[in-house]
Amino acid sequence: MKKLSKIFYSHAALLLLALLLAGCTGSKDEESKQPSKHDAAHSDKNDNGTEDSTNIRKEETEPTTESEKAAAKASTENASKESTTNESSKTSSEKVKNVEKGKEGNGLAAYSSEKIEYARVWLQLGPNQELDELNVRHISAGEPINPNDDTSASYPEDVIQLAGSRLVDGSVTYSGNGDGTINIYNVPLRWDSAADLDQGVMRKETENIIKNTKKVYVNTGDDQKIKRLIDIMIIH
């Protein structure tokens, strides 16, 4: 009987030990499956660190003080001005190129504006266009209209006289106004002898020439004809 009791107790003890071992093993498995408090805290810390770093970088890139804001505004304005200046320079360069191109296409670009004016005046007002030469003479203000008579009235301003090489070619005497118009003085190329005129007649005639000047607008004329006149022009 005692022997059976020992066997029973032995089996009971082994069964109890097996149950205890099984319980311990299950508890360890549950603990390994659940994250530890240290791991969770470390994860939260990393997340917070990332957010803080992002906020810091954002704050660093944005101006916070008034001076920083002013500097950022000035930088933006300077960039805009530089862009506008570059566009303006490009436009100016294109305009200069267009002007130069226009000059190249102008057949009179090689001649002075004075010579072009003389030729245009003769082309429009000259009595004879079939000239051998076109003579240009400058007469100063104060000189007598009739240089052969002491009683002649004098020119009130500087004038220019255009004439051919022959009397039949005629002449044009005028003053420029600087606006595309000229004042025509009806002065003959050759005067009659003063001995054939009564005393005081020349004075009256020359004064009438001054009073009756005619204002005329000068046309641009034909470039080829103007070039031909310039080529036979003689300036005295």
C-alpha cells in the first residue's frame, strides 16, 4: 500500500511540474510578441525628432525678422530689375540693328545732309535740270542783295545761292528754316546796270525782295536724281 502511494505522489509531482513549465513558456512567448516600453518610447522619440527637425529647417528658410524680410524683398526686386534691364538692353540692341539696317538700305546715307538739301532744293525749284555743274555759294547776313550797287538793301539772314554754270540754267537763292521748309528770295542771277535805273530804284527793288520771300516745303525727291546732282556739285 505504501508503495502505491509513493507511485501516485510521484506521478502527481511530475504532472504538476509539467504544468508549471508549460505556463512559464507561454508567458515568455506573450512577452516577446508585445513591444517593450523602451521600444515604444524610442519610436515616439524618433517621430518627434523628425517633426522637430522639419519644423526647424522650415523656420530657418523663412525670414523671421524685419531685416531679413526687407533683405528678401530687396533681393526679389533686384532680380526683377535685372530681368527688366536685360530685356531693355535686348530691345535697344534690336532697335540699333534696325536703324543700321535702314541706313544700309538708304542710297543717300553716304552723303551729308547739307548736300542732300542743296540737291533737293534744285531738283524741286531749279529752272534747268540738265546741268553740267551745280554751284553752291554761301552769302552771309548783311551782304548786299545786289553786290554791284551801293544803294542795295542787305540780306537779313544767311542765305544759299544755287546756280548752274550758264545764265540759262538760272539760280535759286534761299534760307533754311530747319524744319523742312525754306524761304525763297527772288534774286536774279545777273542784275541790270545801275546806270540804267533812277536813283533809289535799286533800294526799293531789293527791299521788296526781302518783304516778299516765299516759304516752301522741300520734297524728298528721287534718290537717283539727287545723287546725280550731288556728283556734279561744287561748293564755293
